[in-house]
Amino acid sequence: MLLLLQIIVLCCFIIVIIALFREKSDFLYYSMVAMLVSAAATFLLSPGVSTEEVFLAVDWEVIFFLVSLFTIVAILEEQCIFQEVARRITTKFSTNTRKFFWVICLISTISAAFIEDISVAVIFVPMIISTSQKMKINPAPILLGMTICINLASTLTPFGSAQNILIANHFALSSTWFFTNLSIYFIVGTLSTLFLLDRFILKKHLGDIWIPHCEENEEPQEIEHYEDHELVILEEPIDKKIFYRNIIGLAIFFILLIFIQNILFVGLLGMLLFVFINPRFNTAGKKKPDISFYLTKVDFKLIFFFISLFVLIFSFEKAGIITLLENFVLAITPSNLFLLCVMILVITSVLSGLLDNVPVTILFIPIIEVLTEPPVAFSTIPMLIAFILGINLGGNILPQGSAADMMTLELSKRYCADDLNYKRLLKVGGLFAIYHIILGIGYLALMIFFFF
């Protein structure tokens, strides 16, 4: 019976992975089918499993924090706050190519530490290409800088990516913990990456006069929507009061995240704050807070995908698959802490480059937990650093390993920036993925040598 349950659960997991690889398939549909099949099999083949256990297997604190975070992002996008930031940057630095490259890449990277990476691509790619067309410069080096550094940004905060939220919530890691242990890597990695791109790629294109590769007399194709992400290029500034009100709201929200450990409380409080400072006109013509409207703007696909994965991993545990994985890892675990951290960094990087980051994260969390508890009891901090770096850096190995990379390629194609294509992003992104992994290994060596 146990073997049959293991086969069924593994087949369900494989179906989810295949669905994530197939861009045209509805991955949410297949993940929910896999969830129901694995849950039903667990009920039938694993005695004593109750409905309450399945319900509690879902980390509802993470789920509601994600709903709150996505609602805040939806409000900011509805008010065009990020687009206004991008417009101000392009207006101020559009006369100097090198300054434009550094500023737009740094701002988009820092933005990706706080909002969904695919949203950063949607906001900044049209701005970069539009400004490059006016300046008659090739946008490809700037687009490469932005999309490569986005994955680095995910290492800076506990809410920089969905996988970070899972790790931070499970191991009770605060924003202060991330800044203390990963900010140096983020700064060195980002600045060195941009320097290398500037030196070896941007420099070669400084003398180019770029014209979009569209048919003669044809304007670049305009896009209104792409997978529920609205594309907006601002030509005129938005209302200053709205802009500064939301910037102050963001500052307050980030301060709360740093000083209050309960992400559920901060998430709900932040969501209510942004709904309050962004009222909407009701049927009577008066401005009132309207949370219902903003919730309709939230993309709940990732939320339900997370719920499906939590239930699927619960079935893994009941089928004994997690225990088998833990025993396998313990069998091959080196006795040296540095070698163990390198192994975790490399394995999670490769897997997250080939598979979706979230399933890999959920599978590895119990493994990391076992390695930090008796009788093994390795030091927790370096292993968590290796885990967080690996799970976030692998996105540059293959373009399809990062939603932001794929969005950048799609928008570059539609806006006729053909110099950035899959082959070039695969080559340059792959080289920098290797560089970031090597840099991570060096960072771990220094951390372990000096502090552990």
C-alpha cells in the first residue's frame, strides 16, 4: 500500500513539473488535479489521515501574507507608482547612456527585492526600449543588466521572492537577518555584474545607432495586456500627492516588515493602509476605501498553486518520500560544513534553473531542517545562506528558469528589440549564473572561515 501511494504521489508531482514547463498549458489546473489525486490517495492508502490534517498542512500565514502583498502591488500598479519611478529615471538620465544603464539597472534591481520580478520586467522593459529608441542606442545591454540582476535582488529580503517567503516563515528569518547575512553578497554581486556588463557588453554598443528591427515605416507593436499584467508607458507625470503618499506608505510598510516579526499582521496592516490612502469614487461620487475592487486586481493563480503544493508535500510526508530524501541526503552529506554548504548551493541552483523554484524550495526545507537538528546539527546560518543563494541564483542558468527572463524576451520581441534573443540571454545569463554561484561559494568560504 505504501509503495502504491509513493508511486501515485510521485506521478502527481511529475505532472505538476511538466505542466510548469509547458507554457501553453494551464499549470494551475494540473496542480489542482494533482493535489486532489494525491490527497485522495493519501486518505485511502494512509490510515488515520484526517481532513483537519490536510487543512493544517497549508501554511495559511504565508498564503494570507501573499494575498496582502499582491494586493499592495496591485494598488501601486493601479496608481502607476512604479511606472512613475521609471518615467522619472528615464527623463533624468536619458542623455547619458552609461548613467542611464547604471541607474535603470540599479533601480529595477532594488525594486525586484520588494515586488514580483515579473512585474519589474513589465514596468521597466517598455521604458528601457522606448528611451533607447529616442536616444538611438541599443537597448540589449541595458535589458541584459536588468534581467540578470533581478535574480540577485531576490536574495536581499525575505519577501523578495515567493521561495524566500516560504524559507523565512519556516525558519523565522527576519528582514534584519537577511540584511545582516546577505546584503554584502547582494551589493558585491550586483555591482560586479553591472561592471562586467558595462566593460564587456555595453562598451561595444556605445557607438551604435539603433533603430528597431521592424518593417520599414512600421511602429513597434503596442501591447495592452500580457497574462494579466498591464503594460503602461507614462508620457506625463501622475499627481504628485498620489505619488508621494504611496512612496511614504511603502517606506512605512518596509519599516514595519523590518521591526515586526509577524508577517501576517504586517501584511494585513499594510494592505489596509494602502487601501485607505488610495480611496476610490463610489456610486454616490464620494471617495471611500474599496478593498473589494483591489482584490479583483490580484492574480490568485500563484496563491492556489501554493495551496496545491502544500497539500502535495503533505502527501509526500505521509507516503514517506520526504524521509527517503532526508536519509539519502544524510548518507551523502560530507562532514565538513563548507563542503555541505557548497553541495546545497550547487544542487539547489541547478534544480531551480531546471525546475520551478517553489516546488524545489518546499522539498528542500525539511532536508535543511534535518541537517540543522541533532544528531547531525550543522550550523544553521551558513546552510540557510547557501540554500537561499542557490534557490534564487539558478534562475539565470536557463531563461525558462525565470519568469522575468521570459517576460523580458517576449516584450523585447514585441517591441522589436531583436538583439536580445533567447540564444544571447542563454549565453550571457548562463555565464553570469556560473559567476554568481562561484561568488556565492567564495562568500560562504569567507563567512564560515571568519564566523563559524
